[in-house]
Amino acid sequence: MDAPFIHKTKSHGTCSFNDLFPSFLEANTCMESADLGNQSRYTGIDVIGNAPWGTHFCNFFYSKQDLLETLVPYFKAGLENNEFCLWITSDPVSVKDALASLRHGIPLLDRYITSNAIEVLPHADWYLKDDVFDPARVIHGWDEKLNAALARGHEGMRVNGNEAWLERHVWKDFIEYERELNNWITGKRMIVLCTYPLDKCKAADVLDVAHAHEMAATMRNGKLEILEKPELKRSKAEIKKLKEEVEKLVEERNGQLLQALQEVKVSAERFSRLFHLNPFLPMVLSDFDDGRYIDVNASFTNLFGFTSDEVVGKTIRDLDFWLNPVQRDALVENIKHGGVVNNEEVKLKDKNGKLLDVRFSMIAIPMNDGPKVLSMALDFTEQKVAERMLKESEQNLDVLINSSPGEIWLASTDLRLVKANRAFFKSLKKITDLEIAEGDSLIFPGLTKKAKDLWERLYRQALGGENVVDITHVVEPDGSEFYHEIRLNPVRSEDNTIIGIGCFSNDITELIQFRKALEAKVLLRTQELQKALEKEQELTAWKARFGSMVSHEFRTPLAAIRNTANYVRRYRDRIEPESLNDKIGIVLAQVDLMNRMMEDLLVLGRADENKIAVVKRKVEIRSFFESLKNDLEEISNGSHSILCQFDFESKYIDADDDLLRNIFVNLLSNAIKFSPGKSQVWVHVHDLGENLRIEIKDEGIGINEVDLIKIFEPFERGQNTKGIQGTGLGLSIAKKAVDLMGGTIDVLSKPGNGSVFSVTIPAK
């Protein structure tokens, strides 16, 4: 940076920049402009207005929108005034973005493109051919483009170069190129606007850029403001012309003096404008020795709340806006020993005591009355607060995700681990006995082929835009099993591009086990309800059959009793004693029949309600069946003989003799009853060791096949039993008794060929 020479005009050593060279400033306003300088062109930027050919100015932008809002009107004005336009793009605006914005703001853009009135090129094709920045080649390229445009009949050429591509290693060369371009463009029918992103520029960078241009502009509070007026370019040309004329007149005597004064004047002007008109960088000039403030700019007073008069002539200790004055002294000592302070983060206080986070830079400036210190403060308080909030938010997020019992991790589009909670690493170690770190591939060599195929499929689905849900079932070598629910959701940027995958996994083993247990309970309950329903249906059918049986079976004996009673009442005076005894015998027989039916019903009811207790005692089987044989043959009046066959002479078993009697009275009574016209029934008792098998055989009417299925159900009678008295309870009672004794009962039968009932009961 050129160093301005400042004279002391007050006791504390301060003066204004513009007070130093009044004669040169007056000269700028009275000189006549050159012919080319008077040909002003409308820039399309309202705050700037018109600018002469040969103008080289810069613009600092904050955002892509700021840049487009400046450049589209700039090129539109050039096209409408028959100027050839050349836009060299760089981030954040691509060639595609530039053309889209131009087309939106310039309806006839395609016509201008077709007529070769405008070109849009990427910075790499213009500044970095063969990846090398060659200033001479670039300036030669401007010259060729300008000559070609003039040859096609254009008034001149209008250019923008967006310098967002600049890297640190070419910065110095590029600033030298800007200075060379600033000299070369004088007298050319050409206007050049260079744009720089403010967020990539340091305080010293801003000084470099402004020093290399005739004028600087930037966005302030949403509006574009200029730091230098277009007339300065014209003033420069006029001063140059005056200088040449003066040098011709006083070439031998004061040529060197005029040149020196011109350099001092330009340097002082530029420094003054940069210092006072900079809207975004607070600056203060102080004495090198005692630290008294010589001058401050408006940005400084706006930031700290002081007026210029409250600052100039004071020291840092007078104003007390350094939270740590010792820190400031250390920085100054560094400067005094030839060092540089660049973007040092410090805390300052404004006039009201509000703390400000500031990036502080200091440089020493040599002047004719001694060195001075230029300090620059870039306020980043809001950024600091935002960074602190972001850090706290990240910490809270880490606490939240690490508190989750489920696994949470973030995968990049190339399937590498970006971030994960503790549960993820713990689960990975448990399942695979492997460990990975952030940045490692999630498809790592230790995975089984099955697991690798699964995860590649799930990740591929998520990268395709699907919200993936999958449940995995793992069985351990010890037979234990567990379930995991996996959810993968694509993570999208603001433009809806997928930039990663949010992954969640949760152990749902308990949930699955609970669901299975619940399903088992529901199934069991359903089965119980089904059995209850079947029981209810059976009871309903039982009641229906019971009503039918009562109405039929009880009606017959009751009718016999009624008829006999009526006969006795009507003929009691004429009935012989022997005939009366017969009638009484009929009544008693019918009463006995009804008693037996009632007893059968009571026995069946007690069995259904589990109210029959099994009382075992020693029973000698041979004697039991011989006694039963005699009783039944007597009851049947000798109509049938019961033939008993035993595989042993004598055998005792542990059994309930009442239940035994119920079983075999019913079976033998049925064998006799359903063998009309036959005379024999057979009983065969087999000794099976721990069990006995008793077979009851007859040669009666048999049982139809369709009736065999439900022959042991209450009130069920075969289709071929019509005309034979019975209740349908005997076999049901026999089956209940066999079940109570822990035995089984089976039947083999064919219609017309008799039946064989086999009963197997435990011997003990």
C-alpha cells in the first residue's frame, strides 16, 4: 500500500486527509476533460449513473442475489447501447445461472446471443488456460475482444470478471494484474467491473482491491453504495494531461517534483476515500508512540457509538473500549517490532458498555512526520453468537442422540460413516465384534455376505429416494434370537438433492415377543371361546334332544300308568285279585323304568359337572361279571344267555365298582335289547398285564356307519332303532365312566351283523 504523508497541524498531531493537498483537488475540478472522457456511458447501476470509457471499478457482494441484481441491469444497459458484453463467471454464479438471469431480465437475449453481442464464459476458460494465470495473456485477450467488437460496429466493450475463484497463491499476482489493467484501460472504449465476494476477503484484501481500482461499490443495508465517484477517473485523465503539459514546460526544472507530488496526491486521495467512505470496515488511525487517535471513519463511530470529536485526540485508556487494554498494548508492541496483526479475535466495548466480538487487524504506516498505526475492526458479534448457539445445538443434539437406546447414524452418499451415537458402536461391536470410525466405509470387509447384500440393498433404496423400513431377525449360536427394526431416510439439501442417509435402528425383540405372546393368548382364548361355543351349541342340541326324549320316552310309561289307573278305577269292583296284582305290576314296572331314566340323567349331569368322585377298591373281576350275568339274565326274563370267557382263573384290580357296573350294565343291556330274536350275548375278558380289555359282543341289528361317529353322545340313537324303547343315554354314560377310570372304549359294527364294544381299563 502507498503511504500518505500527513503533516501535524494541531497540538495533538491530527489533520484531515483532504486538508493536505488543496491545490491538487482544486485542479481536478477546473481542468477540461479529454474528448474520450466526455463520452459517458449509462452503467445500468442507478447509484453510479454514467461512467466514461476507460472506467475500471469494483464491487464487493455478499450473496449470489446481490451479484445478479447488480450485473443483469449492468449488461442490459450495455446491450441496449450497442456495446459488446463479456461476462466471466465464477462461484456462486455458473454460466447456466448467468444465462438464466439474463434471459429473465432481457427478453431479447437470444437475439443478442445470435448476433454475437454478448458472451458468457467460465473463469477457467479466460483466466486459467492450461491451469495457469498469465496476466499478459489476459490483457491481450481483452484487447483482441475489444478490437473485434469495434470491427463489428459496436460502440465499445463492457466487461465483468467475477474474482470469487481467486486462491491465496495467485492473489498477489492478480492484484498486480489489476493495477496493470487500471493503467492499460485508460483511453480504451471499454468499461470493466470486477466483483469480489466480501466473505472471502480479509481487511487487507479490501485495501488491495480498492487501491487497484478507480472506484469501489458495495451493498449496505440492502442498498448499493459507492465508495468512489466516476468523475475521479476523468480527474485522473485530466491530471495526467495537465502533468504532461506542465512537464513539457518545466521538464528540466520541476518534472521530478510534479511526478512526486502527483504520486503523493493520488495515494493520499485513495487512502482518504478508502478510510472515510468504507461502509463496512471500521478503521482508526493512531499515533505510533503515544497511541492517541488521529482520525476515525464513520463505520467506527457507528459501531462503537462515539462521535469523531469524542475519539480524536484521546487514548485507549481515555475511551476504555478495550476489555483488555494489556492485550492491545501487546499487539502494538508486536507492530513496533515489525510484526503484523491480522484478524486477531478480541473483545471490545461500545460507548454503552455492550461487549463486541471483533476481528482486529493492525498495520504500521510510514509517514513524513513519523509512523502511524492503522487499526481495522470487523464486527462478528452476531456470527459469534450464532456459532455459540450452533455449538450448543450440536452438543444438545449429541446428548439427545447418545441418550437414545436405539442406534442412530448418518451415512454419506458414498456409504461412509459421517456421525453415530454410542448405541450404534456398542451394537456393532456386539453383533459383528468389529469396530469402525467416522469416515470409514459402512460396507466393511468383516460383514458376512448376507449382511453385506442386505445393507447394500437398503442403502441403495434410500439413495434412490425411498423411505426404507426393514425388520431383521437374528438367531445367535446359543439359540437366542432378537429382532431389529431398521429405518433409512434420504437426507436432502435445499435444492432437494440427496446428500446423505439418516439411519435409525431399534431393538424390538421385546415388542415382537410381547406380540407373539399376545397372539398366543388371543389364539388360546379364541380356542377356549370356540370350545365354549361348541359346548353351548352341544348344550342347546342336548336340551332339544332331552325335550324330545322326555316327550317320547316318558310319555309311554306315563300313558301305561294312566291307562292302568283308569282301568282299576273303573273296574275295581269287578277285578279279580290276580288281575289287580298284574295291573299293579305294570304300574310298578313303568315307575321303575322312569326311575332308571331319571337316574341316567342325574349320572350324566354329575359327570358333565365333574361331580363324580372315583373311589377305587379291590374288585375280583371274575366274580363281578358272574354276578352281573345273573342279574341281567333274570331281568331279561331269560330271553338271552350271557356267555362269559376269562383268560384267568382269578384277578383283582383297583377300580370303582359303581363305575364298572354303570359301564357294563349299559353295554350288556344294549346288547340284549338290540338283539331281538337272538338268544346269546358274549363277554370276553383279556388280561393285558397293566390293563384289562373287556369285549361285549352281540348278533343284533348293528349300527349304521353314519351313526358310529356320534354314538357316544347323549340322546343319540341309531337310525335303525325305531320301535325299540330307549333314551340314548346308556352309551354316553358308559363313555363318561370309562373316561373317569382313565380307560378307552371302541366299537366295531355293521348293520345286521351285530356289534363288538371293547373297553380297556387300567388294572391299578
